[in-house]
Amino acid sequence: MIDFLKKSLAALSVAVLAGAGILVTASPADAWEPTRTVEFIVPAGAGGGADQMARMIQGIVQKHKLIPQSMVVINKSGGAGADGFLDVKASKGNPHKLIITLSNLFTTPLATGVPFNWTDLTPVAMLALDEFVLWVPADAPYKTAKEYVDAAKKAGPGKFKMAGTGSKQEDQIITAAVEQQTGAKFAYVPFKGGGTVAKQLVGKHVNSSVNNPIEGVSHWRAGNLRPLCVFDGQRIALKQKITKEMSWNDIPTCKEEGLDIEYLMLRGIFMPGGVPADAVDYYVGLFKKVRETPEWKQFMGNGAFNTTFMSGKEYRDWVAKAETTHKSLMTKAGFLAAKK
Amino acid sequence: MSESKGESEHGGVSVRTLEIVVAAALMGLAAVVMYDNWITGARWGADGPQAGYFPFYVALLMLISAGMVLLRALPLAAPRRRFVEPSKFRPVLALLIPSMVYVVFAAYLGVYVAAAIYLTYFMFVVGRYKAAVVAPVAIGVPIVLFLLFEVWFLVPLPKGPLEYWLGY
Amino acid sequence: MEAVDSLFHGFAVALTAQNIMYMVVGILLGVLIGVLPGLGGANGVAILLPLTFSMSPTSAIIMLSCIYWGALFGGAITSILFNIPGEPWSVATTFDGFPMARAGRAGEALTAAFTSSFVGALIAVIVLTFLAPIIAEFSLRFGPAEFFAVQLLTFCSFVGLGGGSPWKTVASMMLGFALAAVGIDTVTGQLRMTFGSVEMIRGFDFLVAVIGLFGVGEILLTMEEGLAFKGERPKINARVVLDTWKELPRYWITSLRGAFIGCWMGITPGGATPASFMSYGLAKRFSKNGPQFGSGHIEGVVAPETAAHAAGTSALLPMLTLGIPGSPTAAVLLGGLLIWGLQPGPMLFIEQPDFVWGLIASMYLGNVVGLIIVLTTVPWWAAILRVPFSVVGPVIVVICSIGAYTVHNAFLDIVLMLVFGVVGYVFKKLQYPLAPLVLALVLGDMAESAFRQSMILSGGSLSIFWSNGLVSSITALAIFVLFWPQISAGIARLVSGRAAKQNSPGD
């Protein structure tokens, strides 16, 4: 409570000072720093992976006092995230706005035709990449991805049910990619959140899911789920045992299992278009500091994230490539918005 | 969509007229919804209903039931009752119109300044209070709200030039 | 009794002076959040989260969950005083709470609401304490088909309650369904009824509609009736609490039913909002005071509040054991757990018993503390009604507009709120019932996606709704409840022997 009082007193005194016209502004020769509250947009609902990460960052930034202003997390989840992206697109030149993205940066405009594109935004930094794992219930008879796909093929089209988050988004894209590669045909059942997907799988209402590690790990440890393979080029580096026998590193890649699919989800930061370059540099520096905190490291470990960090041109190129990949995957799967 | 329902500013509108207007508006709305969902796809596909299936039939039911309301309202037999007495409707407008103006102001000046103007107007004109009563409320309420939302709970609301100048 | 031991251990963890102080802070903040429609529990939890980094996870979760309790208590206040539900689960509380306030019985209504909330929560916590593992297991059995059946049951228990023109009821409900469907279809990702407008993609949020239809609509009506809440001057004294308490035990069946519905809906995870509607609907249907519901009967406050609070409490269980947040507030709490390095999920009970049992113990304590705090404020809340309307009216409009804005951080929602206000005013005057519209708006989306998910699972066959014992019994119960008026009339006729041949409950 005392903090609130302090804060409000501070705010009041700022107001008074400003009113008296004696507020000293930071000298422009210094590097850019935020001068007002930084809005951190989450183009997804409260509680999802992106939201958790944004709130984690907010917490870290405030705990370690990494910026001179406060940071607020705002959920703009309407229209599969379109709401958030359009807001940032409309805030051209505003250096006090950040947005954390998930795959809907690419999938939403493609699937719905809503007019925005990552080129409307300024890429800041890639924080991490989220892995995808093929999960089945622990007592399912198939032990490997190959056995699983074979069983799905044998059962016939639509007999095996794959649960995932949302429609025409990352989970369904991966499902479609698996179908295209193997010829198996799943019935894809969309749910609202990753937690619900995991629960439906544990309850055996569906046969498999492609949950992110963080969504499945607790059920894995409890012996309810079994990971079959990870959709990445190499295995997850974490060798600490999660269950009695296995670590994340013991999960084979899907490629090793003959399922040549790689898919990683961007957890990256963007800003509105037309912002000053020093502002971008400032935030790149900020996120570098965030990555060094013990809280962030623990968070990355818990979620078995791929902790690649990128900024500048490297990041921009990565995003451009990811967009092409999404476009081709979605075109093949027939997920593009119908031209009206 | 539903703005047309508020058009009773003459005050002399009878309940029957308004019943008909509302029912017709609902039917119109239903027709639009049905059309849009038919385009989206309103059949029972191979794996269950298509995206437009439920909204289409929902709108169909709405069309039918609003139609029934309309049919029942049509006969003139019922005694003509006014929807609202003009003398009573004036206070309704006295709130509604400033509220609309408030929303327009809020878009440009931000919620807090607009609220101050709105409260001042309302307490002066409708409540007929003295300035000594109006000022603390009209200025105090927005400030309390500002502290509550922007400062403590970090919930950003629409802001205008004043707040920007203050550094928010 | 392992659970009892663990619980007492939990009390030992939770009962420190410091933790009790955190509880009080949490409850007070929570009540404030519940009162203001613009603040959700998620905001409160989010701002306090950074403060909690330096505390032990147990103290932190105690404070944060107390915000949650406070918000559950507080949601009822504006519903009763101004017909504005501060939180979605208090919509059903307006049906009888607000008429009571208009009749000068605001104090009674508030006392009843708070006490019932407490009873609901208490029963839910007891259930949690002793049955947590079984419940977690049970909730896993709810797939899309079961979920749809629960939605159906909610509908059936509510439908056909209001008198008036059945055509208007249907039209109003269908309008609610149609509005609920605007935006992105969750199952196919297609846009529906957006008519090319980007703003429409967001869809119509239930809270925006409710704030408009109930809150603003009511203010317009009040203006028409001459600038004052009629019924006048609420009695303001502390005795009202004791007097109301004397009356409450009479409605124990309703409380018990509400608590049961609440626990069930919280776990399955229907949520607090449908639970409150279902409890209100069933109470009206089965209570002998049913006909007086809607005109300000205290039992009509008891029913939804007990259920909402029981559901809100038991909804924390899936969060802890499965990692699925039942509400945005729970979602942010869940984020908090992760920040402290706790992994919600089936292993939490085994690996972090101090934390889990500390939390459960704090549910008991937090609710007791909460009840004491909110009851002492009853006279103050009731006193707000003494402020002249020409001051309170516009302040309410401002607060409503903020509430509407914060749902999606969208300005259009403020405009929509006013439009809904006018619609609410006109509908009310033309006797279109609003409750079915709101119910359809709340449940429409959930029910439709559950239905279509079921259809994908079954390959388009409706037989999935009686494919196992659980889903068939819920479906059957729904149909039974729907036809209860006919069934009970049939039974009455059978008993009286006048129509012995006619035993089919046809419509």
C-alpha cells in the first residue's frame, strides 16, 4: 500500500511541477529513454503463452527497475490477435508501445484477410522460440512418432483426433504438415487454450496434441502424457531429468523419427513503424538485460524454450523467412482467406 | 444496426408504433444476418455444421418471432397508449444527449477531461447545484479515477492532450 | 484423516500476523475491483504481482487469492445498488437484488448476497479439502460433448422463466445468440457477420452489452421516472445484518442447491457465470417463492450468489491441478505461480504441500476475513443511494464507459454501450425480457463451439450426446428440467386423480 501512496504522490508532484512549468526534461544529448508509460500489447487473451511471457517481462522489468517508467500489459486478443496488431500499426511513430508476437503475426492476416503485415511494424528482438512436441496419452500403445502415424493411417481418415489451440493457427498448421507428409488424415479439434488442449488429451477425448512444452510438462511429469517427438531441427538442449527416465534432451526430433517437419513459434518483440532508431536500440538493450536475469532463465528452462536471441537485420531476415514458410504451409493446407 | 430503435424524439410515439418499428428492425437485422451466414456457409457439412449454420437458424427464429410480434402489434383495436409522455421523455434526453456528447468528447479529449465537462454540465443544468458543490465533484471524480486507473492499477484509458502534456 | 492433518498444517502456515495483513489488503483491493466494472481481478493481481516477488510464494498467493475473493464479494454491490453487474457472475444478482434496493431494502440484499457468497465459498472449500483428488479425476471426464450438455442444462434451467410474450422472449434470446456469433468463428477461423469492418472482428462482448442494457438502460428509466431511485431511503443501521441473518436459514435448500451447482460448474469448468444463472433458474423453478422472483425476493439473491462464489472457489482447483485457468484472474494467478517457479499441475500437491495447503487454509481464512470486512461496509454502500441522482447518475455513466472500454481496450465499445443502453431502455418499456438475451450472449459462443467440437469428434453424428453414462445423464437432466412445469403439472393432475389417463408430459 505504501508503494501506491508513494507512486501517487510522485504522480501528483509531477503533475504539479509540470503545471508550474518547471519540469526538467531529459537532455536530448543522452541516449533515448522512455519518458512515459510503456504499453506492452499482447495480441492474445490473458493466461496464454504470450501473455505469460509479457507479464513475466513486466514483472522482471519492475523488480529489477530496468526502465525509468512503468510498463503495462494490455491484452488485445480480438479477432485472433488482429485487434492488437492493428492497434500497433495505427500507432505509427510511437516509441512507447511494444507488442509481443506469436505465430498469429503471420497466420491471422493470411487466414482472415485482415489488413496488416509484419512490415507495418518495426522488429525489435527475438526473445525465444517456442518448441512444439507431439504428445499422446501415457498409456497409448504407440511408443514412437512412426508407430503413431502408422496407427493413424491404419485407422482411416478422420479417426484419429488431434487437439490444438485455435483454428488455422500454429497447431493446425503443424497437423496439416504432418498430414501432407505422411498421408495420414486427422480430425483436428480446435480449443481455446493450450491448457484445455492438454486436459482434453489427458482425459482421452482426443488421441494426440502438439502442445508447447510448458503446456504439457506437468502432465508428463505426473505420468499422464508421453512426448513422442519435437518439431525442431535438433533436440532440446536441457539434460536435466524431468521424469524418472527422461529429460527434454531424450525426446527425439521428429526428423529422427522420419517425420521431416520443423516448426518453431516466434516469441518476439515488435514496435510500431516509423520509430526512432535509438528507441529500438534502447529496447534491444533492455531485453538483453531481461534475458540475463535469473527469473527469465528459470522461466526459459521451465518451458524448455529455444533461447535463440536475435535483433537487427538478422531478426528481420528471420521474420521474412518465417512469413514465406507460413504462406507456403497455409497455401498447401488451404487455410488462406477466401477473396471476397 | 440498432440505432433506429431510439428514434422517438417526438414523444408522441405510441407503444404500437414503436412495437412495429422495433419488430421490423429486428426482422431487418435477422434478414441481414441470414444473408451473411448463407454466404459463409450454413449447411450441415461432413463434419458437422458449417460456420454459418447456427447463426443462420438463430436469425431465422428471430425473423419468425419478431414477425409474430409485428403481426400482433398491427391491429388497431388496442387503445392508443403513448410510449412515453413527452414531459417524462425530456429528462431521458437530458441524460442521453449529454452522454452522447461525452462519448464524442472522450474520443478527442480523453475520458478524464470529458468526464469533468460532462459532470459539470449535468450538475449545473440538470441538478442546478451551485458552483461550490459542482467543482469538487466534477474535478475530484476524474482525478480519483485517474489515480485509480492510470497510476495504481496501470490500466490505460483513452487520454487526450492534457494527459499527454502531463507526461502520460 | 490425512486431509485434516494437512489442513491444520496449512492453517499453521497461513496464520501469521503478516499473512493476515496481506489478506486484509487483498480483500480490500478485491472489493474495490469488484465494484468498478473497469477493473477486473486480473488487473489487481497483475499490479500486485511485482510486489510479491520478495515474499514467500505462500504469502504471495494468499494475498493474490484474497483479491480474487474480494472481487467475488464486491461484484454484488453495484448489481444491487445500481443494476450494474461489476463482474459477469453478478448479472443474476441484479434480478432480485436491484428491485430490493429500490424498495429500500438494499442493506438486506447486500447482507444476503455477502452471506450467501460466504456460505457458497465455505462449502466449496470443504469439498476441495476432502475431495480434491477425486474431483480432479472427475473433471478430466469432461470433453466437448459433456461440456455442451452442461450448457444445455444451464439453458433449460433458465428458459421459459420470464412471463410475458413468448415471441418476445425468443426474439430477445436469438438476438443474443446472433450477437454472440459476430467475429471470428473459433472452430473454422472464418469471419462471421463482420461485413468487412475491422472493428466488428472483435465481436460483441457480454460485459459491454450488460453494462449498456442493464446499467445505462436503468439510468434512462430512472430519468424518466423523475431523477430518483424510487422506494427511497434505505434503512441504514447495523441491525439490518442481524435481522437478515435471522431470515436466511429459511432458504437452506436454495443455498445448498446453489453451492452444489457452483462446485459442479466450477470444476467442470462451466464457470461462475453460468452457475449463477443455473442456480437462479432452478431456485425459481423449484422454490415455493418462485413466483415472487424478479420482484425483489431475498431468495433470488441467495441462489445466484451462493452458486457464483462456490464456482469461483472450486474453479481454482482445475487451475492448481491441471494448469487451466478458469478466468482471466486465475490466468494471471497462474502466471504468478510460474514466476515463483511453481509448476501448476498434478504434481503440485505432491511437491509443494506447504504451498497448496497454505492456499487452501487461506481460502477458509480469507473468506472469513472477507465476510467481516464486507459486512461492516454494508451501511456505507447503502448510503450511496442517498446521494442525489443528478450527481450519481453521470458518475455511473462515466464509470460504465470506462468499464466498457477496458473489456477490449476499444473505444467503439463505449459507443456500443450507449447503443445497448438505448436498446435496453426500449426493450424494457416494450417488455422484451433482457435476461434471455444476456444468457444467450454469455453462453452462445461456448455452447456453439462445444457442440461443433463434439461434431468433429463424432464425425457429424449427434449420438455423441448419449454415448456414455455421464453425458446421457446430463442431457436427460436438461430435458427433464426443461419440461419440469409440464411434468409437475402432470404429477399434480395424477395425484388429484382428475386426469389419470393423461400421464405424458407433452407440451
